[in-house]
Amino acid sequence: MDDPIIAEALVKVYNGKIRAVDGVSFRVREGELFGFLGPNGAGKTTTVGMLTANLRPTQGRASVGGLDVAKDSTEVKRRIGLVFQESTADSDLTGRENLELQAALYAVPTAEANQRIDSLLERMQIADAAERPVKTFSGGMRRRLELAAGIVHAPRLLFLDEPTLGLDPQGRAGFWRYIQELRKELGLTVFLTTHYLDEADNLCDRLAIIDHGKIVATGTPAELKDRLGGDIITIRLKESGHNLTALFSGLAGVVSVQTQDGAYRIKCANGEAMIPQVVEAAAGAGETVTGVSLKRPSLDEVFLEFTGREFREEEGPTATDMAVRIGQVRQGMGRGGR
């Protein structure tokens, strides 16, 4: 059986010259939570637009749920769920009415829709507010309603585009608790874009990083961090005037040694195992150790390594992002042209 999401050499060119996506290829496996990271303007939203059959690729091919996104766009849209960063709920309708509208758009039979809506309202802990206008909902309640709307038609593939941006830590934790429950119970495959690297690190099975329209790295969070070359031991010594760079460099397992702000930064494969050796070597050279710390590679450092830019959570969507998302909403509701 083919993987549920496949991108093969995807290209998207705007105005005949702007290559927003430039030869992107990757696969998402069944039941996987796959993270898609990149700086603003890197091509994330355009890629999502093509995968959700709301943008036609200029070149290349993509299949979602075994369907070609260009040839079978209507059926692809029926089979996937979408949760956007921006709220798509009608604030003047009640929570229940929003879900009823979404179910109707996906042609879910009325009896089945009512059963699913009751279940989702309970699961998302918004049943007691179901008859209230959405404009009275808190941010966390809106997010849970958006998630319910995204899965009311029981999709096997769920696209989450910055779904927790703006939520407080408690709201984010609650949102992801529901996602993990759904993955376990329904076998959902989830494709996620996020501005929170802790989410990507702790939740994603694998990640892809896109920059300037190209995939620059793919792997599990651990694999990507390992590619940086290992842990960092920082050791501080009582000032003696001696330089121990050569001594530390000669230890088995040490990748590199740098001095910074009066301390030695030792990159190595296994920091926990290396610390005793480093301390012993310093003591053997007659030096007094005043401090030792261990830092493992982080996704922030991975992002910086592969894109040359720091990851900024506060970045908002670009104009292109907004245009793509508006098109996704309109076409998802049956109003847009491709």
C-alpha cells in the first residue's frame, strides 16, 4: 500500500517567475504525525495548498490518500480534514450549528452527523456551550471547535496549519491531548505546520525542513539533532593561564573543542559518558574545575544550521500565506475555482 501522502518533485511558480516551491519531495507514512517546518516565505503554505488540492502544481506530482491531487481534487478534499491557524467558524452561529454546517458541506447523512456532533462536543469538552454563539467562546474552546469541524466527516488524513498559534500553554496541551487520542483511536495520519519547536520536537514522528522552496533536511527529531555532531560539554576551570584545547581534543569521542568566554566547549557524541573523562583529564593536568554543564542539540540549533536563520515563534503569515489559506477555505466550502 502506498504512503498516504506523497510529494514528488513538486514545483509551484507564481507569475511565471517566482518559484515558491522548487522540487519538493517527501513521503508521510500511515498513522504518522509529520512536521513541516520552515521560515516565513519558505514555501510551507504553498506546499500545503498543493497537498490539499487547493493549488495546482506547476510541475511534479502529489498523491493524498492514493489520489492524484491534480486529477482528483474534489475527492481529495472530501477525504481530508483541515484545521487552520485562522478561525473559520461563523461567530454568529452556535457551536452545534457550525458543526452541522460543516457536516452538511461534506454530505454526511443527517442521522450520522447528529451522532458524530454529539460525540465530538463531548470529547472536546464544549457540550455545555454547544448552544451558545461562537463569539462567546474562549480561544481554547474555538480551537477545539475547529478541530471538531475538521474531523466531523471522519477523515483518515488531517492537515493542521499552525493550529495552536496564540493559545496559552494549557490550551496547547489540551489541544494536543485530543489529537493524540484521535490518532490512537482512529489511526489518523497528521500533517503539521507549526511555529512551536517544542511541539515539533515532542510530538512529531518525523520532520521536514523547507527553505527557499527546497527541502533541506528530513528525519526524526533525534536524527536531525544528531546530524549537528553531538552534545556540548561546557567546562570552566580556575584561571591558570594554561590552554587545555589539545588535551581535550585528544580524548576518544571528542569531535571538536572551542574556547568561549573563558570556558571550553567540547562537542562529543555522548556527553554523559564524556563528562567524567573531561573532568579527570583536567584534574590530571593540575587544573581546578569550577563548573560543568551538558547541552544536547536542540531543534532551534537544527533550524539555524539548515536555514541560516533563527526560528521565530512570533512570525505571522506572509501575504502569500494568507492568499493560499483564503483559497483553501473557499474551496473547502465549495465556493472557489481552481
